[in-house]
Amino acid sequence: MSLYEMLSIITAAGSVLAAGVAVWVSYKVHRSQTLLAQRQLLLPLWQYISGLNEINSEKPITPDVIKSANTLELVALCCEGQMIDPKVVKRTFSDVFITQFDQIKRCGTLPGMAKNGDDILRECRAASSFYEEVRKEHLGRGQLSKGG
């Protein structure tokens, strides 16, 4: 093999290596930008969640129930659509999410409507699914690991 052929092979290998590094760096930058964009939605969601009133299941206020159900659905859809990092949402809002969901679920017939809390939540499929996921993780906290 001639020196020219060896240099060509080394140059080609270097180009492939450089391209691989460039792809890896681009992926890392993209991943970081995605996480940043996802986490920037946390503040608006925080405002929605913190604006919710406690729901008295015995005497529910229909607009409060609707607002709460819509907010829970919004949070769940943002996680489902990967607009926000679900780990951050679970860490931040799981207790409030579970509490609000349970309060709505316990509501009887809402004033001015022919629906109860369970009917309202049945229409919020993303919130119901996310609730089950969060509730299971919440119940599993503090359990002993099976591995040792």
C-alpha cells in the first residue's frame, strides 16, 4: 500500500470520526434545547394550578369544578404531547393533581348541570390517564426495592 493510499484512508477515517462527533454534539444541543423549551412551560402551568380553588365536594361550585378539570386536562395534554417534561410536572404538581382530581371525582350533581364530578372527569381522558399514572407512582414512593 502506498503512502498516498494510507493518507487517503486516514483522511477518510478522520472525516467519518469528525462527522460522528458533529452528529453527537448536534444531538446533545438539540436535547438540551428541547428540555429548556419543555421546562419553560412550567411557569404558565404553575399559574394555572396555583389559581385553582379547593373544591368542596359536598357543595361544589360548578365554574370552579370546570376550571379545575380543564386545568388538569391541560397539564396532562402538555405531558402527553411532550410539550413539557413529565418528570418535572410529576415532581412539582403530583400532590395537587391528585387532590384536585379526587375532589372533582367525589362531587355529586353539579348545580346547573346534569353531570356529576365523575361525568366531568370521564370527558377528560388525558387527565384521567395521567391521574392513574401519577397515583401509581405516588403510592409506590418509599417502597422497598425488590433487588435488595
